Amino acid sequence: MGSAGLQRAREKMSAAGIDEIAIETFAHYYRLLEHGETGMIPEASIDPVDIDALADVEVSDEDGAAAVRATAVIKLNGGLGTSMGMDRAKSLLCVRRGLSFLDIIARQILHLRRDYDATLPLIFMNSFRTSADTMAALARYEDLPVEGLPLEFLQNKEPKLLAKDLSPVSWPKDPDLEWCPPGHGDLYTALRGTGLLDLLIEAGYRYVFVSNSDNLGAVPDPLVAGWFATSGAPFAIEAVRRTPSDRKGGHFARRKSDGRLVLRETAQTPAEDRKALADLDRHRFCSTNNLWFDLVAMQNELDRRGGILGLPLIRNVKPVDPSDKSTPEVIQIETAMGAAIEVFEGAALIEVGRDRFVPVKTTNDLLVLRSDVYDIGQDFVLDQTVPDVPFVDLDASYYRLVGEFDKRFPEGAPSMRKAQSLRVAGDWTFGPGVQVVGDVELEAGAAQRVPADAVLTTGSDA
């Protein structure tokens, strides 16, 4: 059944207009699945890593500026923000002063271009769901496109496979649910398949900086760019120290068999090794998903491998309709772009501060980003105003969806510069001028309001 299933998947992808490189890449991983590959990385096969810190790096102004001038920026922008109740690109969310993630990203890049006399192309990897909204929102920035280069390219899609026999699932009531993205490891396949990789090299660019569009801390800073350019590494990832909130997430390690750096995701960790995964003293560093690579090194490696980098497989099992667990179980074949670190000899890690890692995955993160924990300067770069970002846990029953969240903060986020944590249980609406100080917990059995100018402190009663 496996070979017949692959043939049906190939035909389905071809009929959908998916390019041959993406189809061959999918076929590579399909065959791994057929042969029982799980993509697991046992604890016994890896060692912890210790890495240098950006704070200890010295880069000359000349090297930093030269590196920025040789860099192109790619933002991963395929997400819809469905977990927060959105049905369009998450990067269209308002951050503050009427500016969305896209607005701030565009203005960050335009400012850097002026400061460093750099072309600094900005290119979005969109999905077919985010492309139209994103391009419409960026149309106001007439100076953003760089002549000869696109402002976007599209990530690929692939069939979901029935877990029972690896055949492509059929779901006539909602055919869109028959497809899934291949994970952000598709970046390399899409760059090659669209011809953008060759185009960037022909245009004279040497480096690419890639990050998620929901991480406004990810700016192509000349210090980081200069470090990467002078390191000689073909590929590098910015890492941060793991905190208790990162216990369930992936981490970096070094493979014992060949000494290569690896990125182990949660889905690649055997059940018996979950305790080691959560050990912050053993595995101290996780990925920001901010990565750098040398365009020529990437082109050469893809050529050498027949267009398929061979990133580790991630076997993601889900119901065909994520909102209905009773629907048939399917396998989504995925890869992580950071896993390319094990492909390149001499790949590097650098420890950066949390100010370069400000992802917004939930409305908890959005509240902190909208608060005075961050300033946005004239360069549109986030400036963290406190040593430690406060922990926020809002009641998902009332705050998980952006529309409901906004109703409960009609005057904007409270001041959180003096906060350590804010936990909200129940339905609370916040008035203007509220301050959170220390560790604050709010509980209510019925709808409540925090009055204007209230100062919430440890043990206080709003």
C-alpha cells in the first residue's frame, strides 16, 4: 500500500501545481515513513552543549555595516493565528499605536537601510492563506520592494496521510483539510524551487537572516550580522537560555556519533527521555528560530544532495480536522528549519539575550508586548525596559481569542514594568491607567472590573 499511496500523493501534488522539487522532497520523507522512521533522538545519543555569548563578541563597525549590506532578510509569515481565533495572517495583529507586526517589521528594515546605506531586501515566505492580506497591508510601503527581487514567495503544501495506510486523506466536506504545510523546514525547498536562492546570489547577496514574523525582537542587527560574517560559519542559529516556560520545548545538543550540533524538538524525544528534555541544567539552550546562512554554502549543499537537505523527519499525528478529535488520524510530515544546523560542517550557535526572542504565540504574550515592558523607539526596534519579562497567565475561557481579549483591555494593556507575574482567573475587564506590581492574582466567579488607575499588588483586592 505504501508505494501506491506515494503514487497517489504525487499525483495529487502535481495536480495542485506543486513544483517537482517539493514533490521529490515529500517523496523522500514518505519513504522514511514507510520504513518505520520516527525521527526520534534518544537522550543516550546526544551530549549537552556550551556556547559563546554575543555579549562577549567584539565586531568592528566596518564589519557590522559590511555584513548588513550583504544580507537579505526573510520573514516566515505563513501562520493564521488560528489558536487566537484569527482567520488571516497573525502578523496583521495590532501591536500598538495602530501599527501591526508587518508595519513595525517594514519600518525596522527601512530604518536600517538608511542607517547603513544598505539594500537589505525584505522577503516574506507566505502561505496561500496569508499572501493576499499580507501583500495588501504592505502596499503602503512603496519603497519596500527591491528591484529584481520579489516581496514574497510561497511555502509549499503537502497531503495529510491516513495513519492506517499512508494514503492521502480525502475530506470532501472541507478539501482544504486534506493539506498541511511541511513545517518551516520547507524554507530551503521553497527557496530552491522558486529560484529565489539563485536569484539572491546573482544579485550579489551573501547572507540570509531568517526569523518568524511574530518575533519583533528579530532584527538584522549589525553586531549579529558581523559576528556571523566574520565567523566563517556556513550556518548559525541564535540561542537563548531556557527558562521554566521552555521545559516542554526543544533544545540544542551535540550528537555523539559525529560531533554535529543538533536541534531536538519535543516530537523527536522518546517518552522515556522527557525528564531529560525538561532538565534545564543539562540542556540549557533553545532556539529563537532566528537563523543565518551563507547563500553559496546553502546552494552547494543542496546541489550536493540533489535538492534535498535531508533534515530529520518530524512525524506529527493529528485528527484530519484539528477541531474534531473524532475525525480520522492522519500523519503530517514536517521538518524544522533549525535542524539544518546538523547538515553543515562548522555550523555555529551564539547565545543572545531574550530581547531578540519576543515571540507572540498566545494572548498572554500579546499583553506583555502591548505593555510598557517594551518601548518602541524611532528605529522601531523593541527596547526591553525591565531586566526580566513578567509571567502572564490569562484565563483561556475569556482571553484566548483576540476579539474577547481586546474587549477586556479596551484602554490598552496595564503598566507592567514593576510586575513579576499576573495570573487572571475569571472574567475581568481592565480600566485605563492600571498598574501591576509584584505577583498579582485575580479571581472572580462573575464578571468584574479593575477600576481606572488601580494599583494591583501582591495580595491586593481589585
